[in-house]
Amino acid sequence: MSFKDAAAELGVTPTAISHQVRLLEEICGQRLFQRRPRPLVLTRAGERLFPALKTGFDAFASAVASISAPGEVKPLRVSAPNAFASRWLVPRLGAWRAAQPDVPLEVIGTDAVLDLRGGECDVAIRYARRMPMDLAAEELCRDCFGPICRPDVLRAGPVRNAADLIGYPLVHFDWLGWDPDAPTWRLWLAAAGADGAGLATLGARGRTRDLTFREELHAIDAVVAGQGIGILSDVVVSHELKRGKLVKAHPLALPGYGFYILRLPRHPREQVIRDFASWAKASL
């Protein structure tokens, strides 16, 4: 948001920047910046144009980088949801390095959908109800959600039914409304046949002993820290479940989603991506 800084980055004068912006505004037929009062801010038109221009220039930079320095080994850029990247992928990277010592990985943990066609990553692990159909895709696995906690949290007694949960702190996280059937405590309690005023309050937020988080990863961290029982993905926390750091507090589980490995058809690094997909499946 500074013509002076932009000029310094591009190696031209601020006047040249201003001239090019004015030409672009003439092409668009409207202003892209509000120049008074300072600081410089984008107009509505500028806000709409900026993401497309940024994606375009990033794609150019990625394409140039891919054909420069031919002797350099470039990392395979893997995008994955934050919680999956942190809890599932990262603990297993040592095994990938042992299997593919000449193929470094760049892990991009993000809940945003990166643009494979724009070159933002080479392969993406997406989380969805159904397999995406617009790219080359294969299913890695599907998860389910049930009550999970640290073993020492259950010292007050096992959870045999929904009524046993009344004495425990529950951990919630916000699905932000993107799926009305998301596996939450409310849905789990309904599946468990919980009824009555006392049990109904369990599925609602606001109990003083409960914790609520916006991010799934923070809810998992709270459960790992022994701060309560959460409805968690058995795939995302499989590393902790296998090592006994976490346990399933009750066997009832809700169906979750699929993890899908996506790539562009005929990707120039297709064989490496196939190797990564095979390794990931073998690591389940």
C-alpha cells in the first residue's frame, strides 16, 4: 500500500508506478485506490482485482522458478489441512525421508483451498464428504469422530453412557457452519440416545467447566493436555491413539469425511506425487 515501497521493490521510480496504476484504472474505467486521505487504501474495484492479479503473478513466479536452476532439487509442495498436517503428517516425515531421501517436502498447513492450477502447490490433501471431481484425485482414508481423551482424565470412572459425561469437562470446536451435520457433541449425544434436561445441556455450549475453540487444532491440543473430552477425528489423532497418549472414552463414533490426494492431470512431477500417495497410504 505504498507507491514508494513498490517502486523500490521493482527498481523503478514512484512516478512510473503511479503512471502504470493510472493506465490500469483507465482500462478498468474506475479508480483502484483511494489516495486521500492517507494512508493509501483499495477501493471496492481494487479489492476485487487484487486477488486475481496476485494469483497471476504468483503463477508466473512459480513457472519461472520451475524451469530455472535445472540442477537444483526442488521440494514437493504438499498442502494439507492444519490439524492433519500437524498431527498426522509431521510425525511421519522421518519415514518419508528414509524412503525418499532425495525428495524434500515443503508442507503447507492451511485450511484454505490452494490453487493447484495456479501453482500454489504440487499436491493437495483435501478434506470433504465426497471426492472432488475437478482434478485427478484418489482417496487416502476416511475418518470417524468419537469421544477421545487422555487416559488419566477418566480417573473418575469409565464412560458407559451419555449420563456418565455429566461430571466431565467437554471440549468443543467450531465448524463455522460449513456442514450442518458436522460431528459435534450435540450430534453425538443425539446418536447416543441422550434425553432429559440434564443431558440436553451437555450438547450446548456455555457450561462453566467446558472449553470451546474456533480451531480444530486448538481443541486437539486441549484434549492432549488433559483438559477434557473432545469429539475428535480418529485419523488426525491416530499417532496419539496408537501410543496410548489418548484413548477412546466411548466406542460410539459418528461418520466423518474423506481425505483425498489431489494433483493436476499429467503433472510434470506425477511419479513423485504417486510415490507420495503410495507412502501416505502405507503409513495409515
